[in-house]
Amino acid sequence: MEKQNLHILTSQPSIANHFVAELRDIHVQRDSLRFRRNLERLGELLAYEISKTLSYKTSTIATPLADRETLLLTEQPVLATILRAGLPLYQGMLNYFDKAYSTFVGAYRVEEHQQPDVRICLEYMASSSLEGKVLILADPMLATGKSLVRSYREMLCRGTPSQVYIAAAIAAPEGIAYVQEQVPEASIWLGDLDERLNENFYIVPGLGDAGDLAFGPKI
């Protein structure tokens, strides 16, 4: 796995460790509000770290007493997420990039037993132009990476971004390798990197189904 363009918040001690720990904790997970809030807070931290790598310009701010020069973003990014599990992580990033436009994709894995792989179904996308924009794609669980890559490729029909960032709460090595192969231009930012995928393509140790924990079980 290439280390270049791969950034992991928990590789150094910080408050991010607490948020990831609570996301995993089966006792804390019983509180869906707390689970959503921890994803949101992790999204805020990821947004802050990513913001350090973006382009800035010098601007003059008029205060009540004098003018003050400071550095402000050259442009706001476009925030994208995959419904429904991505919404809390996306909201955390939107809290910080509060002037950003947004892109939403409806994509999901099709459960097919006795199949050696997963199939991705994409049914919905709403996006403004991405041409020349900084794109940040937030997906809480980067497992196989296939829904994320499929969604990104669909987004390219709205234009080619100038920069691509992928932000996830937790990822598996297999998913990282797939994304790095399919989207080499992307910079990947994680809360934590786990051990592997199991036979059902779920992250181990992971935290379970992020969408179900945030919004209730599907039927």
C-alpha cells in the first residue's frame, strides 16, 4: 500500500482517537445521536486537516479599528457524499466548509450470496459543475472502495475536478489499494485504518453498519 497521499488521524495521539473509539464501542453505539455526532466531529477534524493543504490568498479585513491582512481560501471545495451513511460525516465537513456546494449520490452494494465479489447499484446523483473544482468525497466506511469509485466516475460527467480528496472514518487496506489504483489522483484522509475485509466484505474490526447505527436498520 502506497503511503503517499494517505493520511491517518489516529497515527498520532489526538482527540480523534476518542471519537473513533466511541464509534466502535458497542455500548456507545446504542445511542444513535451520539454515533451521528461522533461521525460529525470526525468530519470536522478531517475538514480542518484537509484545509491546511488547500490554496489561499491574502485578503484585507476591515475591523472597527484598522484593516488586517489574513489568508482566506481561494475557493470553497465541493463536498460530496454517498447516501445515507455518509450524511453525518459530510455534515461535519460542511460545518467547517460552510460555503461549499454539495453533491449527493445514491449508491449501494447489492447483496448476492455465493458471489465472489460485490455489485454496486447507482440510482441517483445531484451535483453542480465540478469542472476545475476541489472535490472532497466523504464516505464513512471505505471497505472494498467500489461504491466510492463508481460514484466518483459518475461525478466526472459533471466536470473534471482540479483536486480530489477522499475522506473516510475507517478503511480497510483492500479498499485503499483499490482506490489508489483506480483514482491515483486522489489524496486519502482517514480516521483510522483497520486490518482487513471479512468474507462478506465488511471491515474488521470496523464498527458495524454505519448507516444502520446512524439512522436505524434497513428492511
